[in-house]
Amino acid sequence: MAQEIRIEISDEAYEQLRQSAEQQHLDAATYAGKILNEDLTRERFLGAAQRYIDEFGPAFAERFGAGSGVQRDAA
């Protein structure tokens, strides 16, 4: 079920939002919803990834080592 929210943003932010939405052939409200949804999805993914690292990282490092095995030249 979709929910509706109301937010206030500066005129400058709205203009940038409007221009970005126009490039995507969307109205500003639809584009804002799309961007917000994508950002929240990204945050959920990163949060889950961090919890996975916190839970399994030490055991993984103990078994396989802490380094990636990739050697990089110092710049």
C-alpha cells in the first residue's frame, strides 16, 4: 500500500529535483518518491551487509585471513 508524505525543501533543492525529474520524464513528486525509495532500499542493504560483517567477519578473517590477497602498488 502506498503512503503519502509531505515534506518541505528549499526552492533551490526543488528546482534541482524538478530538473532531474524532467530528464527522467517524470513529474517532481513521482521522481522524489522514486529517489526516496531507492535511497531507503540502499540503506537497508548496507545495514544488512554491515550486520553480516559484524556477525561473520571475525570468523571469516580467522579462517581465511584478514587481507584480500590483492597486492597493490604504492602510489
